[in-house]
Amino acid sequence: MSSDVESFTAHLQSSKRILALLGAGLSASSGLPTFRGAGGLWRSHDATSLATPEAFNADPVLVWQFYSYRRHMALKARPNRAHLALAELARRNPDFMTLSQNVDGLSQRAKHAPEKLQLLHGSLFNVKCTSFYCSYQAENFTDPIVPALAIPFDASDPTTKDAVEERREMDISDVDIRLPSLKITDLPKCPECHQGLLRPGVVWFGESLPSKVLNTVDTFINDSSKIDLILVIGTSARVYPAAGYVDDARAKGARVAVINADPEDIPAGGLGDKDWFFEGDAAQIVPDILKSVIGEIEQPTERLQ
């Protein structure tokens, strides 16, 4: 391990153009439940069936309740040292770009430079109007986004609120509550056209990835300069376009460094003799292996907003 760190550090210090590809394993280090691992009341639902345009059209109330829960959980979590380390690398390196498959807003809250952070799957904290005639979209970190979507409590049980609050502090992935009945008029409306419903600005199953993001990434990769290094953090990178970005970076000369808690999670193209695999918690490993160029990263004691 020490020799791997030494060889990685030597390469990092000579690297100019760097890519980072992020997956759910990075946010797991912040204690955030994965998309398919949502706890509490959502254990009885198939989360993937709620993440489609068809589901929103059929039952926007249920879909918004699910995404309001996910927004709340993401805001309860804190950016970890790996988020902070990558944000610091973005500040120090003009030719660094992060491609994130995460929608939890933790990189943004770590103050990662927006122009160096490409959100492949959108964000829980972007909202956009569903009206065909309206192009409104905005960033929104308000929790709840409208009062009706607040995490509810059982008013008939005076102990429920305290119990839920205690459980939130212990385990943010488990909120055991009942869903209230809401009307469509209770859901967030577009502040611009005042007609359309707002929807979460995430990429749902069956939707295309954002073309602006894809074009920005392609421009970076296809630049005439070589790519020195790609960091693959908390993702297997076996699904496209993620897998393709690893291959593209390697074709431009990049060496690959994988940071993952699962030793089986390696990119589809495998690892070469000159690549690295660092097994363990990304929140610990990423700041350590980047320390020679970004300095020491401490976990802040205050919650980042």
C-alpha cells in the first residue's frame, strides 16, 4: 500500500490534466443511503419505479414525496473529506474536471467549483417546470421545498416526533413515518409561469443525459492535450457513459486510480500494470492520496450549507 501511494503521489505531482469520476460509494462515506437503499417508509416501494416520467405523470404526489424524502436525507448528510479534497483540487488545478453520477448535492455543498463539476444525472436540488411552454429551472436547497412536503409526524402519538428525531440523529437512512394524503395543488408550482408543476431536476430512467453536460465533458476529453490521470471513486464505472469515459481517458494517455470499498468494483476495461486500486473508505483515502498537492483536509465541525 505504501509503495502504491508513493508511485501514485509521484504521478499526481507531475499530472496536469486530471479527471475524476464519482459514484454512490463516495456519498456512502457520508452515511447517505443509496438510491435503491432508501429506508423507512420507502422500503415497501420499488424506488426505480418512482424514477420515471411515467410515474410522475401518473402520481406526481407520490413521486414528490419520495424526492422530498431524498432531499431531506441528503441535507442531513454532510460532505465528507473526499468531497472537500476534490473541491480543493478543483481550486488548485485549472485543468481538473469532476464527472459526478451523484444527485445528492454534496459536492456543491463542499464548494466544488461549478464550472469544474459536471452532473451526469442532474441534481435533487435542481428543479424545472414541466410545462411545455416554460423553460424555468433553478437550484433550490429549501427543505421542505413546499410546506406540504415536510416530513410528517403522527399527531395522535405525542411520542412519535421525539422518537423520529432521535432516530434521525442515529441513522438518517431510517425514517419510519406514514405518508399523508396530498393534492396536486399542494405540490411545488413554477414561480415563472404559475401553471406548470415543478419536478426534480434529476435524470429519470428513459430520459437522455443532459446534452450540455455531455458536450462539456466531450470537449475536455477531446482536447488536443493528453490526460494524465483519471480518479474513479466509489463507482464500478461499468455502465455507459461512465465506462466510456474511463476508456476515453485511457486512450488519451491517462493512468487510472480506483478508490473503492469493494475490491471487485473495477472499470469494465480492467486495470493495467501502471494503474492503482486503493481499497477502503473514500472519505479517508482520497484526502490522503491527494495530500501532496492539496495539503491537509480536515472534516469541518459545522454543517456545510
